Amino acid sequence: MGQERLTGLAMLSIESDRAKKMDIGQIVDEFAERKLCHRVVDGLCGREPPHMADYSSTWSLEEWLELQKSLSALFRLAVGNNSSDKEVLAGLWDVDGGYGEAVLSVLTSRREEIRQALVERTNSISSATLQDFDWQLKLALSSDKISSLQTPLLSISLDVRENGVLRPIAVEMNREELHTLISSLEAANKVVLQLK
């Protein structure tokens, strides 16, 4: 599975619960301007978001904040789930057709831009990426304290790229540490599979 897919899944797991709880339809049907949707997407993509002052005659501060959160969640969830147009419109079933079409139009035209912003946001959590790895199995026969050890050791060499610099990391594990690592990786894999 690619790095972009994993980061997208991670972002989706973080925000899916919040977005599922919102009744986006009640909020979205209050506006008809595509410009607002485009400005919300601009905010998602790191550019200038819409300003409350431009819409203060239409919504209170509380309504404005809820509208922005709901629209952002709608765009993130639709792109994160790779939802089809029919699925997005089904989620907006209680919104007047014109408004739902306006939201869908903005989503369709800027889907790739939103996806890229979500990937960059997730990658910003940690800029380190695994470039290569190698492993060796060794048998420690003795040490300076014990004459007969007979302990298997796993040696892992990781090449991690962080901020454009390749950094080697070496880890040596005994059997118990290896089992702990494998259990952790299996648990992480189950979470990723559940998000698919």
C-alpha cells in the first residue's frame, strides 16, 4: 500500500467520527453561492478562507463557525472516502437540488486539490519516510558476562528520509522484542484494513 493511501486513511480515521455526527444538510441548504464553497476549499488547501465579515448579515457567529466546520468536514470526508457523485448527493438528500449541485460542482472541480492538501496535512505530522530497509538474523554465542549465551538477535537497518536528509537507523532486537514489534504491526494493519 502506498504512502499516500496510508496517509489518506489516517486522516480519514481522525475525522470520520466528527463528520458522521454532523447534519450537514441543514447547514448547506442555507446558502446558494459557489463562491463560499470555493473559499472553504481554499481554507482547506492552506490559502485564505472565507471571512465572517463577508457573511455577517446572513449568519450569526455560531452559525458561521458550524457552517465552516460542516462544509470542511463534507469536503474532507467525500475526498477521503473517494465518494462518487451519487454518494455525495445522497448525503445531501435534504438539501434543495440547486445547492447540492453547487457543492458537488465545487467538489468535482477541486477534488484532486483537496486530496493533495489532505495528504500534505497528514504528512506534516511526521516528515520522516522509510526509504529502504534490510535485516539480518544473528546468533549471539557469548558475551563478556556470560560464556554461553545462544540468543538469536534480529538486526534491522532502516534508511529514513527526513527533511531531505537520508538517515540510517540500526535496531537490534531479541525474540521478545521482535514478538512485541510484530504484534504492534499486526494491530496497526487491522486498523488500516478496517478503514478500507
